[in-house]
Amino acid sequence: MSKKYIATVGMEAHIELRTVSKMFCGCPSDHFAKPPNSQTCPVCLGLPGALPTINKKAIEWTIMIALALKCKISELSKFDRKHYFYPDLPKGYQISQYDEPIGIDGFLETSYGRVGIERVHIEEDTGKLQHKEINGRKITLIDFNRSGVPLVEIVTHPDIHSGLQAKEYCQKLQQIIRTLKVSDCDMEKGSMRLEANVSWGLDWGYKVEVKNLNSFRFVDKAIEYELKRQKEILEKGIIPKQETRGWDEVKNVTVSQRYKETAADYRYFPEPDLPPMKFNHEFIRKLKSNIPELPEDKRKRFIEKYGLRKDYADIIVSNQKLAEVAEKIFIQSKKESLDINNIASILINRKDIKNLNKDEIIKLYKLKKEKITDEDRLSEWVKEAMNLMPKAIDDFKKGKTNSIMALVGKVVQLSKGKADPIITKKILEQRLK
């Protein structure tokens, strides 16, 4: 085997847009937990004679996603019919985009290197199959509420070389789309769905698509498992089958599902019922002006403007609500010449983000700053506390180690609340041992 082993992964992300109506009809697009087949019409059911119309808002939001991913926007874009036969596809084809997608040639930076974005296009979602047992018979039911919901597909080049890089890419993608407020990207509800195309390099002439990746942790685990499985096959002198596999989260393995289709299998041709779309520069410029500050830009600004540590900046910008609150606190802290990184540390360790209060955080910081950490001063109070509480010392020596906290409390009391409890405990442990 003269070919090299190079872990090669491309990601496909499907994002449901939170538009009021579906992609090609007026049915509500919010389908989650609604009664089955309660949000359908002749268009999304694919009934004969029903004609689709384009949801303009979905197109605008797709362009914004493409711009946020540094893509070039096509001046001319069109819809195509993608043919395949599956029960959740009422028309026998899906309205998608093939050779003229909305956005091409973008990128997203990760700490492992740049990931190229091949294309960003819009299509309609499919129905949803429900496998059940009724009266002892295993049957499959179909809910078409999801059918026709606007679905943006984002496809990368095979620039990813590990499960961890794929995980980081997907997390950053989710942050960007949530910042745009065009989708909640909730993986549990299925509004963000991920697939990985995995191989050991393009020269081998195969790739395996892994589906059912409904968490970032599973993205990492599934890719690493699949790379290991394929390498073992290659080392036997066999080329792995080009197929679609699913991730079994219970057994932590990928399982074969079906033969992997190619573009020719889908028999793409232009959608005759929808006109091509033309986008002029002014239309694109206006949409670009509506894009808010993106997480990576915010991260760089926080570091440069406030002197924030890189690891703190990463954590804060990963949560949009936290970043909004943090900015207000940083502005006030800078005015008062407070240590921004100490403030950030308090913010990051707070579990309750919803009720974060600017004044409360700054008060906590000032209280923390006033704590006495000088070991000589603390030792004097430690000595006094030990003289006042001989029983706590006896209990500690008998194995009741929690009694040390009573001594710490006494030191804090003697210092009128100014003694640092962590350093106090450390001094007491040294004395008692």
C-alpha cells in the first residue's frame, strides 16, 4: 500500500430556519411537538397540481449565513429537483439546489486550522418517520409537519483531520447561526443536524457518510471510531465500502445503513415551477449591513479592548447571553479601573446566567479583592482560633476531618469576614498535621 494515511473529514450541517411559514407554502414552520400532520397543505404534501412559491425571508437568511461564513454570493441562483424514493418524501423528489447554490467558497477558522466552506444552499425539509408497535405489529407512521420547512445545508471541503477539529467547527458554526438569530440550532429538537464524510484521504477512492450525530460529543467519538475502523480494513489490503452508516450512541459504534448515493443517482434537473433568483449588489449589501458582530470578531475585540485572557474570551463568546452581559460589566469595570480578568473569572463561574446583575458582580469582585491573603496575618487568627476551640482540634485528630471547617469559620469571624477561607484552610491543615 503506497498511498498515505491522512485523516480526511468533510462536514454537512442541516439547519432549520425559524421563519414563520414553510419554504414553499404558507403552513407554519414551527413543527416541534405539534399534533402529527396538523400543519400541512396540498403543497407540502406534494398533491397533484399544487404549486410552490418561494419564501423570501428564508432566502435572505440563507444569504446572511453565507456572508457570515465569508462565502461569495451567486448573482444568479436556482432551485433543482433532487430525486430519490423514500416514504418521508411526498413528491418523490426534494426541492433543493445543485449547480447554482446561494453561497460558495467560504471558510471558518478553528484552532486546528481553516475549514473551507464548499457551499451554502437552501432546500425543503422532509417529513419524519415514526417507528412504532401497534396491536403487536411493527409499523412506520409518517408525520408531514416538518415537510417543507426551510433547511439550509452547509457543506465543508474535506479540510478536517480529527474528531476534535470537527467538534470545534460544529460548535463555532452553531454560535454564528445563533448570533444571526435565524435558527435556535437546537440539536435535541433536530433544528441542527450533522453528518460527517470520513475517509483516510481522497486517493483511496471512497468515503463513508456517518449520520445520526445529534451532539458535538458524538461528532468527535463517531469520527474517531470510523477512522479506526477504516484503517483496520485498509491495513488488510481492502478498500472500505462507500456507504452510509449511522452512529449507535449506546454501543459507541457506527452501523451500516445503505449504499452511498452519488450525484448522478439523484437525477438533478432545474425545478420548472420556480423561477431563477437574481441578487443585485445593493440587495446583498443591505443584508450584509444587518449582520451583527460575530463571535470571532467579538472574541478579538474583547482581547484587544479589555485585555481579556484568550481562554476567558473563548468561554464568554461561546454563550451569546453571557457575552451581552459581560460587555456591560466590562465597560463599567474599565471605568472603575477594576481587574477585567478577575471580573471575567467570577462571571464564568456563575451558574445562573439569566439573572446576572452588573452591580452584583462588581460587588462580589470588590469583596473578593478585600480578602486578606497574607499568611503571617492569617496565622495569628489561626493560632487564636485553635486556642479557643480545642474540641475541634481533638475531633480532627480522631478522624472527623470536617471539623476543620469550624476552625475556618472561627478565623473568618475573628477577622470580621476578611480572611481568605481557602488560604486559612491550607494553614490550618499544615498546623493540625
